[in-house]
Amino acid sequence: MLQRARVRWYKVANILTMIIALAMLPAASAFAQEPMTVSDEDAEAITQLVDDMLAAFVAADPDALEPLLSENFVTIETSGEMVTRDAWLELAGTGFLSNLETGELSMTPVGPDDVLVVFNLDGSGEWEGEEFAFFEIDSLLVHRGEDGWVATFNQGT
């Protein structure tokens, strides 16, 4: 008799599990969303953000750069060194860059308000009396906040 009660219990549990699973199918399909894309309007705003950041560096204008960076912004230099927001703003004010140009920007949404921007960066300038030129690929993470798009993270390679 006890054995029969256990078998019935497992059958009831299996049936209940199936009913719950079937009931959840419509909810599960709600999570299946269209792939995220970057709107034309957002792409223009992000492109403008990148252009403004580069222009602020070339102009040696940290005051113009500051509102374009999130409060917790960090960058990883090609050397692997992590640079804080304050240190990056200080570096921008030195005027060591005389030219910065990007290639085409590739934008990939990584969240509803976050986009990964990847681009080639050609630059030149002078550091401690030595002229230099460089080429790197930058990965810039940008976030749409209340006041528009800001940079939150950058890494050059």
C-alpha cells in the first residue's frame, strides 16, 4: 500500500511539473527578444561623442573632455596600465597630441543603454621633446545616461 502511494505521488508530481512547464511557455517566449541594434540617432550621437573626445585631446582641453566621461571612467593603455578618469583628464591637458583620426566606427549594443564602439585610431604628437606616431585599435564602452552618451571605459591595443 505504501509503495502504491509513492508511485501515485510521483505521477502527480510529474503531471504538476508538466502543467507548470506548459503554463510558463508564454512567459519564456517573452524573453526571446529581437537582437539589439543601434538606432541612426544613437549612432550619430555616439560618433559625435568620439569626435568630441578626440578634439578635446588635440586641443589640450580637459574641461571639454570632462563632461564626456562617466564619473567612474577608466582606460587601459596599450602598455596595459590602467589610467583613472582624473589622470586621463590631466594627460589631456598636456597637449602632447597634435593629430588624432579614426577609421569607421563599429557599434555593438551590449545592453539597452550601453554600446561597445571599436575603431582604428591614428595619432601623432610630441612627448618630452620626441615626436611620435601611433596606430591602435580602441574599444570604447559608452553609456546613455540622463544627459546623453558618455564614455565609461576605453582600451587601446
